[in-house]
Amino acid sequence: MSGALPSGQTAPTVLRIVLGKRLRELREGRGLGLSDAARVLDVNQLTVRRLESGQVGFKLPYVRALLELYEVSPAETREFTELTGRANEPGWWHTFRDALPEWFRAYVSLETSASVLRVYEPHYVTGLLQTPDYARSVIGAGFPEAPGDALEQRVELRLRRQKLLDSPNAPALWVVMEEAALLRAVGGRRLMRGQIERLLDVLDHPGIALRILPLSAGAHSGTSGHFTYFRFEERELQDIVYTEVGLTSALYYDQHSDVVTHLETHNRMSQLATARIPDARAYLTDLRKEYGK
């Protein structure tokens, strides 16, 4: 497991990661080491390493000094410094920082910038597809001691994330959901009926694929728990996988072997779900009837 996006640190925006990797490529392209960059900036090598990994904000004087050291052209320098200003701007989720655990901030940044999202969800309807009532019930169960205003802020954050799916740069979303998530009567039968209707509407969305893995499928390679796979258009960004660890932390994998393992697992589960429930619409329509009117 690589710590490119470790939980417990300030979540970098994807643009910061991209610019940091470009700085590293420029340095290595000139045959320079971390010590050379550190000497120019009068900092230690760890600071340069954190800058190149996107874990700290970009100070414009630092960026200009490095670009001069790397003999970057004036035109590319102007472009880079303009992007630096954008990279230092807080993401839209900054206003929800009180409702957003530190270890989940990187997730929202990655989700906002991804071109493809592959999700495996064993327990609940995935957050991007939840109705407001379902989200409120799930979040309330997860944070039973939270005051009402804090609960509503978390719900608002989840609903704000859903706007991504209808944005001009919406990612392709591919969800494999366990049948158990749909049989768990979150908030009661009426609420669940509304949630099933929401999923039926989702089936018409051109950018969303939903697969339902029935209990009858038995044991499979994904039963270890929820994960999300991110793919990006930027060449500097390798695929990343997010998994939750317990109730209060997460891991972000970017090593090729780890990412491929999760990708292959998602493919196998999707194929298994399609084989067992080939018509998700028919299944959801029948399930809606079971939840009554």
C-alpha cells in the first residue's frame, strides 16, 4: 500500500497532486535530486517531497524558484503559476469541513475530479444514489449522538455531492450493490419504497450502471467490504482505490498491484451480478411492490 493520499493529513486537491508530479518530473528531467531543490528553497528535503506529492499548498515564490532552476520556458511558467493559484483555492467542500471527517476529505476531492467511479457497496445504497430521507436515516444511525444541525449539515453535504452526476464533467458511475443493502429496511417500508423508486430512475441515466448482487450468489471476492475505484483523465494521476478501515479511518491505495486487484474484483462481481439478476429494472419493480404503497 502506498501512502500517496494518507488519511489523517490535509486532503490535497487533485490539481495540487498533478502540479506536484509535474514539478517532480521537471526536476528529474534535469537530473536534479531533492537536495538540489531543497537548497534553492532553503528548506529540507521532506518539504520538497511533500510539495511534489501535493500534501502542502504551493507558495508562489517557491514555485517560481523551482521553475527557474528547472529552466522552464516563460510561457510554461505563466501557465504553471496560474494553475498554482487555482490549486491553492479550497474545494467546494471546504464550507462543510465541520461535517467532513479529515480522512474523508481526500475522497471528496478525488470523487469531484474522477472520470470514472467504480463502487462496491455491501451494506447500504451508495451515497451518490440516496434519497434525502434515506441519507438522513443512514447518517443518523451512524452518528446517533450528533445534534440536529450537525446531522442536517452531513445530509446537505451528501446531497451536494450528488450534483456531480448531472454536471458537464460528470464521471461514469458503475455501482455493484449487494441485495442485502436493498433488503435492509432503512427508515421503514415507505422510505425504502421511495429509495427504490430513485434507483429505478437512475437506470435511465446514461452515465450510471447499476448491478445488484443477490444473496444467492454466495461467497465472492468482494466480501471484505466497501471500496471505491477512481480513474482520472490526467496522465499524472494513476488509478486510486479507497477502502474504509473501521469507523474512523480509511486507506487510499495507488500501488498498481493493489489497484488491479480491486479492479478485477469489481469486474468479477459485476459479471456475477449480471448473470444472477440480468434485469435490474424488473427486480427493483418487484421489490418496490414488496415495500407496499
